[in-house]
Amino acid sequence: MNMNEGNAFSRGPLHVSDARLLTVPVRMAEESSERRGVFETCGDVSYCAVFSPPEKPLSIESYLGLMMTCQNAPQNLQAPEELSPLLVHEGDTLNLAYLLMEKAGVRAVSVFSHSGAFLGVLTLSGITDTILGERQLLVFENQELQKQILDLTKNASGWISQMEELVGFSRSIREMLSSTMLEESLLDSGIRSLTKLIGARYGAIGMLDKEGDLVQFLHTGMEEDAVARIGHLPEGKGLLGVVISEDRPICLDRIDKDPRSAGFPPNHPKMESLLAVPISSMGRVYGRVYLSDKLNREPFSKADEALVLSFAHSLALILDNRTEMELLAKAQSKLLHQAMYDPLTDLPNRKFFQDSLEQILRNKPENCDSQTFRPSFLFIDLDNFKFVNDSQGHQVGDMVLKKVGESLMLAVREGDIVSRIGGDEFAIFLDTTDAPEKLDTILRRILDAVKTPIPLSSHDVVLTASIGVAVYPDHGQTVNELMKNADLAMYEAKNSGRDTYHLFSGELEKRVRVRHDMEKNLREAISREEFCLYYQPKINMRRGEITGFEALLRWPSRNIPPSDFIGVAEESGLIVPIGEWVIETAGIMLDNFSKWGYGSYSLSVNLSVRQFWTVDFIGFLKGVLSRSHFPAHRLELEITESQLMRDTIRSAHFIRELKSMGVSVSVDDFGTGYSSLAYLKNFDLDSLKIDQSFIRDLTHDPSDRLIVRAIIAMAHGMRVGVIAEGVETLEQLAFLQHEHCDELQGFLVSRPLPEEDLLPFIKNYRLVKGALFSD
């Protein structure tokens, strides 16, 4: 026997313990022959295990050998050499036992346990039977394995097909997830892959709009003519409606057993089972996916439901992303619009306007010259808009700006650009290349458009505009140059009377340069304290006594008259710090009057337009009064007519605040503005000054005499004092005395005096009084 060949068929080496052992009689060496027992017979051989005397245990230490005999041999074997001492352990391999037996020339061997206990006898036939049994088992198992391999081979093609379907489905999902939009082709590919993977007969996707109406229906397993015959139910009805309305999946083995199946869309192909899930996310239902009738007629499983839910979730995720991207795109578009357009008028803002002009200039036609490409830039400022805004309120002001923007858009042509630069300022780019001679016509049309009446609740608002014009390339090569020069031209239009336009010129540029230098010098004068005050006396016309002085600003170090720098100071805003310095200095002078013994004298100060409308002026004035020691009524503020009439309501409130502090208020240059005493009843005024233009020609112009006489009479009728300024002759003095004018001021009495000449003049005034006024 080839034991190695036998082992090749085994799943591992066979051991002695795997074989069937013979149970044989045991004989002690001292026992008589009558007690030898019966030999265990195996074939034609009998066996008996012989051990040492009984006082020793039957173990491997007392083992003497195995006695063997043939069937016809004598029953007793006396000689010990007939015993075979060969033995093996139960853990030895059958191969080892066989080799030992073959070498010893025996057909059996005793077997002992690991602990040394006698277990039985292993024979050659036992080894052979064990090996044959193992071979038969291996053959059986091999046959079973071949059957399993055959079954696996049969199923492998099905598994491969399923894997291919799963790969196709996964590819569809990836394509959908990688897309920002659910195109119809992607949806169609997805539902076909899903239906094939699950093994359903029908599959469909229904997409809804925001109102819940079905807007997309993609299907597989149904013919187009059958789909066309399917009716429509109101959303929320029937089985599919439950999926939408309750936002939950439905899985039914038998549709006809569910009472809701009666509400299934009419003419829908007959279905036995249904798996439907919503396409939803965060409470928003985008649509539904449903499949019916598995081809193997099995019910839909939990795994099927999980797969369809995963597919629907993927669709919802894409739709969420699309919604977020749409919202993001809208937000970005809104932010871009806000960055480029004025929020009030929805016109291009300054930045967008400048960027557009720069692009136009960059992309100007090639080989063009100054005669073929001459666009114009307009800078527009609304005249007196601040008055409307302050008197009517910001809400009305905003409405007026919107209406002006609309009117400007109607006044220009296609290709022109209207922009709101800021506040009440607009800008227009005119494509006047094709007709430069029409510029005047276009500008007048724009001026008329601004004057379009704007209806309010009680009246109409009519505005005018001042327009500055700069033409490319004569007045600038860049956008910044054009805007700057048009801005300068606009101010020239304002200085020319408003409601007009002005074209930029080199002469204007020179004047602007002079103005710029003047502003620079003004700033230096403020920091270096180059200004001073001169004082011109005011005289009581009836008694001939000094009542006070008017403080007049002078710039002696530069020898520049006030008429040359006051306007620049107003426009630049420098008049505010200058005006505050004037009032502070006037307060010091009033304290000096008291120290000199003339505590009854008043001091009047001209209040600029900027100061009049400065929010914190009242607070500033209260600070001056608190730091000084003179009574507040000795300070008189002179305000022009035009300042008061810009906003009568606010002016009245402003004057009331001044009067509550004890400050006196006078109207300066009366007669040059609205020239109406009707408004005086609305203001608590102390006096008004008749402008010197009426006093100058008083003695030889009957109209001036009539006007002055009327002013004095009406002012006195309203208990308002009257001051005549610019009195230079005795004839003027006599007329004013005859008309009972209250006070005078002019060169007839004195020119404005520097501070150092003030006290000597006061002390010597009696001489002037004696010459001009008689008792």
C-alpha cells in the first residue's frame, strides 16, 4: 500500500485516533493459563495484550507486549519472546504506524493515549478501512463541490448582468450629481437604469412646478401612445397624490387591495404592485419616482425601497443645489446691480458711468479724428433742490429725484447714458458724433425735461437745472478730465443765473485755477490767523447816538476785498470755520465795550448760508454765549432774505431758537430778494436793513424814494426796526429822517474801522454828532 498516495486524497494527515481500534482481552503475566481469556479475533488472527503483575496499573509502563496467534494455533503462548512490544500513540499519524508495523513485520500494534492509558489495538486492516473511508468521503465532497461550482457558474452570468446594471445605474447617478441642471436626458437615463436594476416592468419620474402641477413625465416600459392616454388627477389625490401630499414612500404588493387605488390616474396601464417615493428635501417636494410589477413577480423588497429612496434623494440634492445656485445667481446679480446702479433712481451710478465711458473711449472707432468722434459729457445739478428736500421732507425729495431721473431718460436718445452721480447731481453721456450741431437742441430739451411739473398732494414742484458740458477731445482726453471740466462748467452755469448750460472753455479753466488758488490761500489764512474784523458804527437817526457796530471781515495781509473771497469761502465750506471765528471775536469785542464803559452797544454779525443750515450752529452759539459776559440781546445776527425763503418753516424755527437765547435777528439787504413784507409776520425779527442800492439813488430816483418810504412804513406797522445802510450824503440823511427811519450806517458817519481806531472814534464821536445832528 502506498500511504503517501492515500494522504494525497485527504484533507490532512490521518491519525491513529481516526482509525477503528480493536478491544482485546488483557492478561497479566502471573495469571494461569485458565485465566488467559479469549483472544480478540481479527480475520484469522487473535490478539491479547499482556501486562506486568496486577499491582501495577495497566499503563504504558507495565505493558509487556501484544500476543498474536492464528486461529488454529495453540491457546497458550508461554514464551515472552512471542510477545510484540511495539506500540503507538493515538496522536501518531497512520502513516507512521504503518511504517513501524511494516518494519517490525507485525500486523497489529497496541495504542496508548497521551496520558499512557491502553486504548486498544490497531491492525493493518483497520488502517486500510480508514483510508478507504476517507477516500470515499473525499469523493463525495468533491462531487458536492462540483455541483456547487456548476450552480455558481450558472448564477455568475446573472450576477455579472446585475453588476453591469448596477454600474450603469451608478453612472447615471454620478452624471446627475455632477450636473447642476436636471436635463431630461439625465432623468430618462436615470429612471431606465433604476427600473432595469430593480427588475421592474414600469418606471416613471414625475416632476412638479412650484404650484404643484406636473411639468415633466419620463417613463420606461410604457409605450408613448399608452402614456398619452393616461388621464390627470388633481395633485394630492390617489396613491401618487399621497406620496406628494404626505411626503412619504408607499410600497404595495397588491394595488387593488388598497382603497386609494381607485384614485389612480385613469387609463394608466394595469399594475399589480407599486413602489413610489417622493423627490423631496427639507419639506419641499419636487416630484415623485414610482415603479411597478417586478418581472420575477416578487414583491418589492426593503433593499429595492432603499435604492429608490437613494435615487430620489440624489435628484432632490441636485434640485436643492440648482435652487441654491439660482438664489446665489440672483443674489450675485442683485449685488452686481447694486454695485452698478443707484438704488433710488435705478440709473447707472458714478462708478458704472465712469467705467462705461472709459470703455467707450477705449473702443472708439479706429482711424477716427476729432471731427468724427466727438461725444459730450454733461454734469447736471438741480437748482434749489435742497430747499425742496428740507421743506417737504426727504421722502418727497426722493420721489422728486426719481421723477427727474425718469424725465432725463425720456429726453435723451438711444445710445446716450443717464447716471445719478449722487445727491441732486446727474450726468449724461451724449453720443453727439453724428450731429454735433444738434447739441444745443438736445441740451435745451434736457433743461425743459427737468422743468416738468412734479405733482405733490397740495401743489406741483417745478425745478430747474444747471448743466456743465465738456466735449471729447477738446475738453479732456480722459473720463476724469471730462467729468472735472464739466463740473466746472456746471458751476459757471449756476453763476450765470441757473436754468441754463455752459460749455467748458480755456477761460473758465483759468478762472477755476484762480479760484483754486484762492481756496488754498484761504486755508492758509485760517491756519495763520490772517483775518481781522473792522467795525462800522450804527447811529440812532433820531438822537444821533451810537447804538452799536457791524463787524465786517477783512483780509489785510493779502489786501483782498471781501467780494473776491467770500464767494469762494462759501462754495468751499471754509466760511463755516471763518464764521465761527468772527462770532467768537465779536463776543470778545462786546466784552471790551463793557470794559470801556459802553455796555449798551450792540454788535451785528453777518450769518453765512452755510452757517445758517449747519446742524450744530445753535450749539456752537450757546457755547460762545456761555463763555462771554455780555447780555445775549447785544449780539445781532444778520440773515439775508434768500436764506430765509429757502425754507420758511425751518427758518422760522431757527429764528425762534435764536430769540429764545436772547439773540437779536435782522434781515440784511432787504429789497434785493423776495422784497415782500408778507413773510415778516412768520418771523420774529428785530429789524431789517434797506439795501444800499435803494439808498444810493434815493435823492434823484422817485422809484427808490417810493420803495424806501413803503418799506419804512410797513416795517413800522409790524413793529420792526429799519436800518438804512450805505448812507453817504446829507440829502440821504434828511430824507431818511423825514421818513422816520430808525438807524443809519454808512460812510457819512464813518468807514469801517480797525480795532485800534475804535475807541478813539467812540470818544471823539461827539464832534461828528454835532456836525450831522442838531438838537
